[in-house]
Amino acid sequence: MMEISMELPDAPGSLAMVTEALASANVNIETICAIGKVAPNVALVTKQVPQTKAVLDKLGVQYSVNELLTMVMPDQPGVLAQFSRRLADAGVNINSIYILSKFRGDTELVFSVDDVERARQTLNLHESVPP
């Protein structure tokens, strides 16, 4: 999975235009986040990176693509604090974080960082193969 971030105009229909085009290309959005008023930033997570890039290129939308790491952790108070502290103590900055799912007491996160290798080492994550 990869994160695709873009800045869309603050106008009715901007998000609809992008998501309709992605739906027409049969792209599944795993999760999405939008924040901002003046220049809304939209970030979506998908496994279908080439298709998503092709749609955004066709629409003329500027975007960036970031590698995401995945981790499953217990759905309990303090676990996210421990996770973020481990990365902070290792000098790793978290750029984005998403909850993909919660199931039977576990939370599945995807996140991007400024130092992927150090984050993998710190969290004992095995290297994944990008899509």
C-alpha cells in the first residue's frame, strides 16, 4: 500500500471529481483523510498505485507518493503512545498515520515516516515489497 497526497481546490466537487475518476478506473481506496480550508490536503491509501497515478495525471492533479509501513497492535489505551515514543526515541518522525481496521482487539495501522529503514529496525518490521 502507498499513500498518495494531493492538494485540491477548496471548491464544491473537487473531491467528487477525483473519487469519481478513481471509481471509473476501478481503484479501491483503502482509507482517506482530508484536512485544511485554504488549500485542502487530501491523502488516500491504495494498493493500486499505477492506476491511481494514471487517473491523477489525466486530471492534471499534482500529487506525491509515499511508502507506507503496516503494523498491527493491541486496541488498548497507551499502545499508540508507546508506538510513537519508540519511533521518537529512535529519531524517526511520523509523517502520517491511518487506522485501516479494528478487529477482535487489534488495530491495523499504516503510516509513513521520514526514515523507513530506521523505523523498520526500531519496530522489528520485515521489509515489504511495494505494489
